[in-house]
Amino acid sequence: MRRNQLIVISACLALLIAIYFFGVTKKPMDASAGPMGQGHAQPQQAAAAPEVLDIEGYINGVKAAADKPSQQTIEQAEKTQSYDVLVNAYKKLDKPLAVAYYVVKQAEKSNSESELIGAGDYNSALMQSAPDDKSRRFLAANTIACYKRAVDMDTVNTANRIRLAGSYMEEGSQPMQGVLMLLDVVKKDSNNVDAQLMLGRFGLISGQIDKAIVRFEKVLYLQPQNSEALYSLGEAYKDKGDKQKAIEQFEKCEKTLKDPAAKKEIEKVIESIKKPTS
């Protein structure tokens, strides 16, 4: 999959963005929770479904607070289901959550694979700056719905399957569904860089370091200058306690970066590893 086809998808989109800017992404998980750990998920008691943003109530509040011309435009567009007009109206009001709702409506109305992907990408990107958990869950549900519909329309499109897998992993309630989809992708095409990166990152956050290393090394065999794989491999070796190998990978990663701020941040990472522990 071409990199510019992904806006950042599900779990790994957030993870890979975090990698690039060198943020902390660790979240301990049960390493035996599925295929990556060769174990089995343990049954859990059903929990109450977490609350999702009341988007209709939110939109009504925004509409009520808008000026008269905006209200008239919105009300007329609602009557005619002119979702493109509603998207533009809420963009002008700087209300991205309302925009996210209507780009999905427009994509569903057009039933276009490309519009569904675009709507999913918009919601996925917006998740990274969601103002609260309810909004994030709303955006996650939109993302999954759009990508799933696109996958159903074209079951052989690997790029869309990876998007959907990533959204399952980022949403968090069913990450193994995303992992299984990625494993199916690499079973058919072990050279798929995006799927290997996502599986590697999942291996890192679930504590399956050796499996993650294998994934990242596969990526680097295919793309030796892949900065995300280099950085992630450095993280993996750091977690294993192999400081020398970690430093080597971080230094290789630094050489692939052009942004001075990013290079400076990775230098700090290297220095922190070199610093003797007390």
C-alpha cells in the first residue's frame, strides 16, 4: 500500500504518529491474548457499553448558537439531505465533530468506496485531537463503519483491510480482530510493509518483544531507510535491555530524518540511553 493512501489508521496511525514525534506509546497488554502470543483470550465479564457522544444533541446545540443565516442554510440543507452543504456549513462554523458526522452521511448516500475511505480517514485523523472520550468513541465508530463498508464493497483491496484493522486496534475494544486481519494480510503477502509495521507495534505494546523485532527486521529488509521501523526496532532493543543495539537503531533512524526538531528529539533519546543508571 502506498504510504500516502493512509491517513493514519487505527491503532497504528496514532502509534506511528507518536513514533515520528517520539512520544511514549507503551500500554501494557496481556501477551497471551491471541495469535501474537500463541495463547488464548480469557473470557471476560460483559461490561456496560461506554457512552458515545450524542451527536444529534450536539448538532442541535451548535445550530441553536449559530447566526440566523447559518441556521437558515443548515435547516434548508437538512430538509433536502444536502450533506455536502451541511459539511461546508459546519466547516465555516469550525465544528469538526458535526463535519465528521455529515461526511459519513454524504459517503453513505453516494455509496462510493473512495468517499467512504475519505470519510473514514477524516474521522480517524480527528480522533487524535478528540476533546473527550465520548467524542473519541463516536469518531472511532464512524471510522470503523466507513472502512468496514468499503471493505465489504471490495473484499480484495488490501489497503482498505489494513485501514479497518488499524481502526479496530486503535478503537481498543476488539484489537484482536484487527490483529487477525493483519495476520491474514501478511500470510498472503509477507512483504506488506504497513501490515508488518502494525503487527510489530502491537507486539511492542503487548510485550512480545522478540516477535516485534522479527516484524521490524522484515520491514527493514524491504526498506532499509524506513524511519518508523528503525525507531521501533530501537525501542524493542531498549525494552530488552540491549542498549548498544538500541543506540545503533536510533542513530540509523536519525540519519533518515530531515526535520531538525525530530533529529534533536532522537538525540535526546540516545543520550538518555547512554546515561549511566544510578
